[in-house]
Amino acid sequence: MILQPIHHQLTPNNCAVILVDYQSQLALTIGSTDEETLIHNAINLAKIAKTFNIPTVLTTIGETSFGGPIFSKLQEIFPDQKPLGRTTLSVFEDTKILTTLEKIGRNKLLIAGLWTDFGVAASIRQARKLGYEIFMVTDACGDVSLRTHNIAIQHLLQEGAVPVTWLQVLLALHRDWAPPDTYEVLLNIVKDHASAYGLEIRYAQTGLGEGQTEWVTIKPKERWWRKCSMVPIRSLKRFQKRP
């Protein structure tokens, strides 16, 4: 017997991405994480959407006043796309954006932006009322404080939003690493920004000659963090099992 899933698998062909208010002035107030990490996570999400040709909507609020322009690095990924400016708190209360989403015609939405408890939260609540299935990319969202950010996420979980990270989005969309068309692009994203795993990929590739593409299996004793560890050996003995 084949069980029918409650929700269909997230794929590049059944979702759209909304990047909410990634603007310079709003970023100055972020206190839930450091600005560099937030920008990297947002850029990674945008690169993933671009790589998989996922329809993406860029939005701004108060661009000529309190919000400021959209991140230049984000605009570079979508050079021919003009951000849709609005005056409403929720992007789903703006006629231009609603019309754009209706033309896209996809029910699954990946949403991230600034601030978590401002435009992002209001947009997700409105989207859920309209029947959209929402995936909230939490590590690409930011707010004035970590507490405000976390409380907003807890409220949105009760609204039915599914919390994900940008790396989880990548792995959900790219389930087969054999096709070469997207492999190199996505590997570069992971290599540059996926924390320890990205560093290990860089470490592994130093053992490959220029132009080589075969993978290297790194033995546990060769792992970079063991070589670079600053923890005294005697302090680790208490974690070892006694005979």
C-alpha cells in the first residue's frame, strides 16, 4: 500500500520565493543576528532560487524614506527585476504584488525578510488566510532583537508556517546530486557559506589538482578541526568511556 502524503514535496516547479524588504536602512537596526550573517543567508536563498529558476518576488517598503534601497548584492542576482514597492505592512495587501503572485500561480511560498515581526509576520499571516502553504526561512530573517525574532517565529508556527533554513531549502530542492547542471553552482554556495561543512569541502579540494573533479574521502584522523583544535587533550579525557 502506498501512503498518500499530506503535502507534496517542495520542488522547483511548485514553489515561489518572496524576499521581503531587504533594505539598507532596515538592516542597520537588526539585533537578532549579525548583519553579515543575515546578508549571506539572504544571498544564499536568492542564489538557490536563481539556480533552480524559481519565480522570485522582491519587495520594498518606504524605499525613498525610512527603508532605503534594496541590498545591492541581492539586486545583482536579479539585475533585470525591479523590486515592487508598497506602503502596506503585508505584501499581500498590495495590488501589484497580489497580481504578480496570481500570475505565478504557485501555492507554496518560501518567505524571508526584514523585520521578522514586521513585514514578514504580517505577510505570512495574510498568506495563510489566503490558503498559501508557507515555508519561513528563519535564518534569512532578522529583527531588532533576538527575543522579538524568536517570539515572532513562535506565533507564526501557530499560524501554520513551516520553519526552514536556507540550507534545508537547498537540500529539499536538490535531492539528486548527480545532474551536473546545478551541481557546481550549489557546491560553491555550500563551500562559501555552509559553516564547518563548507570549510571541510574547501579542505578536501586542496588535495585535488586543478581541474580534478573526483571526490576525496577524508578519514576521521585527517579532519581539519582535529588538527586545529585548541582544546587540551587532558580536558577531553573526562568525556571518554572508562573500561
